Amino acid sequence: MHISESRLAALEMALTTAGVDLYLQPMADEFQGEYTPECAARLPYLTGFTGSAGMGAFWSKPHGARRHTLFADGRYTLQAAKQVSGHIAVVNSGEVTLAQWLELQEGPITLGFDPWLVTQSQLEGWQKATASFPITWKPLTPNPVDAIWAERPAAPSGEVQLHPESLAGSPYHEKYQPLLQQLAYHHADVLLLTLPDGINWLLNIRGSDIPYNPLLLAYLKLDKEGSATLYISGHTFSQSVSEYFSAHGVTVASVADLWSGQGALANKGEKLLIDPAVSAHGFWIMAEAQGITLTKIDDPTLLPKARKNAVELEGVRAAHARDGVALSRLLSWLDHQVGSGKLPDELEVVERLESVRKQANSYREPSFATIAGSGPNGAIVHYRADEASNRRLRKGELFLLDSGGQYPDGTTDVTRTVAIGEPTPAMKEHYTRVLKGHIALAMVRFPAGTSGQQLDALARQYLWQAGLDYDHGTGHGVGAYLCVHEGPARIAKKGNPVPLEAGMILSNEPGYYAEGKYGIRIENLVAVVIVGSTHQGKDLLGFETLTLAPIDTRVVDIAMLTSDERNWLNAYHQRVYKAHEASLDDRDKEWLANATRAI
């Protein structure tokens, strides 16, 4: 029996006991972040799916059309189909919503969910979309998966670390002043922050509770007098951290004290500000039971955290310079391996990249699991090589490498697609269309107030001309030694009207994926900068490219590029060479000079 099949059978029994027909298990924990600690990896435990986003719908008594189903977006549908048991159907969540899927199911249905793993906005959206369906929504606590997870890992209990002002650029007492203004504006008593990256940014602290992101998992209460309570469990504090908290009026309490004791979140009748888009429905259940009034606001740390200050931007530039040296060394090594006929496999490349990054003393860890996809594996957007899927690079194919690093002064994320041997004409055409879109976005100028949604088509236009597209966003926000995927701004076709502002860091990553053949993606990180003003006196904005790594010109059909596009690419490569020449040995320096020569 497949391991997930036995777990599904145990879950079915637990759901029957709980009196529900269907249960939703998202890829989420109580803190609603992208990455979860091992103890919260409930969806991978049930299905074997390891993508960063998804949701499972599990029946207590599956039969006929009632199949266990995994919803995954376009980045992960191919991966999910390979990873999950045949007892689980895979649905593209970008094509079929949960409500559309539920409409096809025979009712009535009692639908269970863990209220601490679903945000208030998610639940309200689902309930509104299914209001006419014969569905009864039933919160389940404790979580039914936990009941069958015999060897569930322990919760994280790492050390709380201070993030120095020399890197943060702004102290806590300056950052929380606008939050107090929010409390005064809403005549509220308490503000509750539930997103860990916002809390870590605000307090200038970091941790190691989850993979890839240097975060401490916690909640934070700020009252109208300016006192704060950090809710955290099982962590250790150095004397310097304790003194720092004491000096800034921050009290530490257990998460269990949220609703009782001296650390109680709020008193009966008090007004509490909370963001329903990022906070669990469980807070609404508990607040109602305690007689606490909840007022919905946007998390007030989102925008100021996204607008990097001058100190943070300088740190990010320095981190990208070091990271670019590592990637140049890796690509040089790869080319020399191919030239000598010693073609490595995907895992060898991942291991080699980690080793060259570690040569920088400031390197902490990857900012996400490295994607190293050769040939057809490159077409799986968020592919992750393992012993079962590991594939050796082959001549005549493309190799896609998407990776990033965490440094105390910045977070990096870069994708390069390189030719292994001679690329085909089709590869060169598709690659060049992706590159043209990348350059169009890199060169754009736009007035303040423009959103990423309005810019997204620039990156897709040359693919659209050939009837092609890609099934993921063009750009996501990136933190400063925080999360590699950060809100609130992004560059995508739909769903995000947040204007881009100076200081924001985003990715520029158009792509193309030929299933079963190859994948292409070219990704740099860019910072939004002021480049002038409009005739109306508004700021005119543009992008400063932060990433410094060569783009493989061997896959470029130069005849397809305009003179402006060639000039951009040549100027970019000149920057890359000047940034790295003093840090490379003779062999790698010679390789980089060749890789960045003008076309």
C-alpha cells in the first residue's frame, strides 16, 4: 500500500468520527506563511505533495465521483501529478476554484475545516461563493490530521536573534509610531499582528523556525499606550535579547496566554484591529466567545516593510554582488564540465552551488529549495530534484537553474537557463521571446500609482505574438533578509491593484515551458526607483536591476533583438563583469569575460 493510502484511510475514519463528509486541508500553518515548520506539514504528510502552495479536499467516504482532490496552481500541477497517489485527483486551482468544484459535488455536505489554518477572508469568500449550495461549514478543533499523525515533529524552538539597526536602517520605536496612529484613528484598544515577517521586521528580530526564511513564528499585540506583547512558545532568549525587549517595552508571553492570564490579548468590550486576509478564522471564534470587538484593517506593516529604506537597499545590493560571484563560479564550472564531457546530474549542480555560496562567510542558507531542471524537468515550474527524479544533464538540451540565498544584508532570487551543447532553433526562438519580455519590463518607465498588474503584459507580449504564455506571475515582492516571496505588490495578470512604490523589490521572471521538452525562465530582482517626474509633477518610476549574473547569449537569436534590446543586454553584461572580475580566479574570470562579451 502506498504510504499516503494508509494515512488517507486513517483520516477517513477520523472524519467519520468527527461527523463531516468533506475536510479541507490547506498548505498552511497557524501563521499563514508560505513555508511551514515540519510539525505543520499536514498536506505533505497526507499526500506526498511538497509544493509551497496547495489545498486538499478529503472525503470521509470516497466513492465514485467523490475522489480525494488536491488543488494546486499552475506552478505545481505537473509536480503534483508525479508526487501524489493515484487515489488523489489533481486540479489546477487557476482553472477550477474550490466553489466551482463544490458545485459539482452531490449534497448535502457537512464540510469540516481547521479554523486556525484558514484565514477569515478565505472563509468568507468560500461561504459567499457557496451560499446557495447545500453545505454546512463546521470548524474542527483539534485538527483531525494531528489525531492520526503518530510521530508528528515537535514545534520549533530556536533562538531569537537581533537584527542590528546597521542593517535594518530603522529602529523599532520609529517603526511602531504609524501603528499607534492606526489605533488612534480607529479608536481601538489593541492591534494584533499575525504575519511573522511583519513582526520580525517591526521588532528587528530574526529566527530559524522555518526553512529558507529567517523568521521567528509569533504573534504580536500592540496596545494604544505603545506597550507590546510578543506571543511565542518554546524559544530561548539571550541576555542581550531580553534586555532589548525590556528597553523597548516588549513583554514576552506564551501563545497559550492569548486569551487568558496577564498576557491576554484584550478584555471584554475592547476593540481590536486585525487583518482578515492574513489572520486565522480562529481569532474570530475566540473573540466572539470573549466578547471582543474585531475591526478589519490591512496589516499596517505590509507597505512600510515592502518600501526598503536606503540602508536596506545598500545591503541588498551588496548581497547580490556576493551572490553573483557565486553564481558566476557555478556557471563557469558547469560550462567546463560540459566541455570536458563530464556532465553532472541535477543534484550535483545543487550541491556545487551551495558549496560556492558558502565561500562567502556571510551566507546563511538558501532562500528557497533550488530548482535545477534539466531537459523536460525544466518544464515543471517549481521542480525539485530528489533521488527518484534526479536526471543527468544532456547535450542538446536546456538546463534551468532557479536559486537564491539568504544573507544578513539581503535576500536573493535568480534564474538562469543555459544551453547544454547546441540549442535548437525552437529553443532559441522561445528563449529570445522570453528575454525580450524580460528586457521590456526592465526598461519600462511608469508614473507613480501604476500597479504591477498594469505592467505584466509587457513581459508577455512577445510570447503572446506567437500564441504562447506562461502560467505564473511575472514578479513577486522580495524581503530584506526576510521572505523571498513578500507582499503586498506583485506583477501578475490579475488580482493585485497595489501601486508600485520606490524602494520595493520585485522579481522580473517571464518564462516559457514546453511540457516534456524544456523550460525557460530568466529572472532578475529589481528595485523600484525614482527616475524623473511626469509633466503633471508625479514621480516617474523605473526599475534598477539588482541581480548580477550573466545571461546565456548562446541561446539568443540576435536577429530577433532590437538595437535597444542589444544595448540593454550589453550594458548589463558590462556591469556584471566589472562587479565580479576582481573576485574571480583566472579561469573563472576568463569564462565570465567570454560569457559577457558584447553581441
